[in-house]
Amino acid sequence: MVEENKILVRRWLDEVLTQGDLGRIDELFAPNYVLHDPSASQGVHGREGIERYVATYRTAYSDACFAVEDQISERDTVVTRWTARGIHREELLRIPPTGCRVTMTGIEFDRIVGGQIDEAWVSYHLSTDGVLDPERVKRAFAVMYQAFPDLRTAQADSITEGDKTAFRWMMSGTHEGEFMGVAPTGRLVTVMGMDILRTVNGEILEYWGEFDVMGMLRQIGVIP
């Protein structure tokens, strides 16, 4: 069943998102499907919601191609790490078309019920194709804790397969200090993130992570 679930999610990314075959939606998705995408202006519910969601992204990136980089699965959940590439031809999320080829990395958690995708959570961002600098990460966290002194994180979900573990978590805090040039707003901010770790003998050898930066900036008023 684990491998069948992985194939189901790969078909969603390949046949529907990449190829634009909307005729597969009834086969792949449960009627009451829900997608949690922090960047979506409206919730994605049911098969009609999927059609609108796919149309939005394929209009903006008509040649978009999704490549699965890794998958892990446990029980009824599949976690997929993917890379998408395409040319930005139409407006998306109020961003005017640039005509540039972009690369986007993402992680999604999909819950499978009765052989169909029933619920999903996704997080993604434009890739810098760079190597993670540990010192830069430390400085970023220091800035975060100064701006959100009551910052706290709670695990929402996790699965393990082999030497890899995936986590989905929620982070919240009150904007009480300057952040990215924005004066304190006093707003409570809640964002979602996802991590995949590969460990050997208790040591982390590889890490992949996604964090809803856009959602945080939207909640403190940096972007509409």
C-alpha cells in the first residue's frame, strides 16, 4: 500500500499539474478533498477547487514541469519533495509576469483515504540553488526571536521511512520587535513549515526545509 500511495501522489504531480490532464481528477482525488496552501488566496476544496487551482498555476507557468526528488511514506501519509520549473508568463499572486524561467522547490504532505488523495498540506519557495550557510541560519533565527520574543513551535505531523523523517510544524509568535524594516504591529502570526531529515547513527547528514515566508510577511502587512 505504501508504494501505491507514492504512485498516486506522483500521478497528481505528473499527469495533472505537469500535463494538465484534468480528466484524472475524479480518479485521483476524494470528493471532499482539502488542500492547505498558505499562498492560495482562497481555500481549495473538492474537485472543482483542484481544477481552479491547477488552472491558476498552469496559466502563470504554462510549461511548468514538476519533478519528484524524494518520497517517504508511512501508514496513510505520503511526503513528497519536488522541484518545479517553468517560465513566468502570466500574473500569479499579484506578481506581474517576468518572462523569466524560475525554479521552485516544495514539500507536501498528502493523506490517502480509500485509494484517493483526501487532504494535503504544501509549502514551497523560489530556489536560490545555493548551499545553506549555518552562520546565516543562526543570524536569521536571532532576528526572528528578537522580532517575535514569544516564538514557539508545535509539531503537527511526522512520518519516518528508512533513514528519513519528515515533520510538519506550526510556528506562532507576537510581532513585538522590528522585522525586515517593519515596525512592531502587535499581531499574532501563525505560519506552517515542513522539514525532511536524513539521519545516521543519531546524526543529521542531510536536511531539506520549507517555510511559509510569504504568509508571515502577509500577516504583518509587508505584502497584501
